[in-house]
Amino acid sequence: MAATLEYFMLPEDERALFRRLAGKELTLYPEIFPPGTVGIPVDDKTVEILDQEAYYLAAERLGPVVVRPLARGRDRGMLEIEEIPSPVYHYERSLPNEKGELVGGRLWAELDVDDSPGQRIGKPAALKVIFEEVNQFFRSSWRRSDPKGWWVGPAAGAAVKGRKLVLREPGHKGRTYGVWR
């Protein structure tokens, strides 16, 4: 089963998260990339160069990142990361939509092993530790959403409380969220 953290964050919150991840030796890859692409080291300055909606955070020190070429479509010949065998997290950014509302993002990783034949090896324990550290970071310094289920970064929470920002669930007609307390 996949481990997921859902959140709303402004660039200041994203910078704080990346600052927290800087010591973990993670690298950032786009969802689809050309052969020969080298991952970008994750630190607080990385946020300034992000231009896509989603990326992979790879812990290459824990194992190889498995990629496969795309055989069809407009991205033919490009590479994509295989999520299950690779030590990666899928990172969807929380970005504003065309109405200026902040749309939620998520951090997703397959951390558990099931009984399927190719899955018995499992993920490195260090990958689970990094995920739990991010979860603890959210618990200690971020706010909960109202209704519950999402984490709200400090800067996003302050903007919502000041009525300068609306938080919206991703997807067609996603519902709006507030900040608890």
C-alpha cells in the first residue's frame, strides 16, 4: 500500500520542506526526461528552478533509479522512472490555479511489500525513515485542514486566515478547505 501525504503549500513552505530534505542526499527528476538527464540535488534553492507540476525525489544512495523509455506518444524516446522498484517519492507540487486558488499537492511513495512475485525484496528502510521525518515535520510545524485530511504550510495557513487565499482540492470541482483553528 502506498504512503501519501497531502498538503497545501506556498513557495515559502516548499522552500522550508526542501531545506529539511537537503541533508538526505535526494535528487530531483522530472516525471518525463530525455536520456542523459542528471538529477538536481535537493536544497532550499532548488525551488527557484522548478517549472513543472510534478517531480520524483530519488534517494540514489539507497539503490538504482530504474527508468524505461517511452515507446509511444508525443514523448516517445523520453525516459520515465519506474516507481515500484526505484527508491523514489512522487512529488506533486501545490500550485495556484487560473482563479488564484491554491490547489493541493501530495508526496507519494510505495514503501510496503506485498506478496506479488517481483515485490518481495521491498524498499530500503531509510526510505521509510525519510518519509516519516517529513510526516513529523508536518505534524510539528504545519496546520491541519478543515475538513481534515490535508496539511497546510505556515505561510499558506497565514494567507488563508488573512482571507487572501483559498485552498482547493485537486481535480474537477474539488472542494475548498480551510485551516483548523
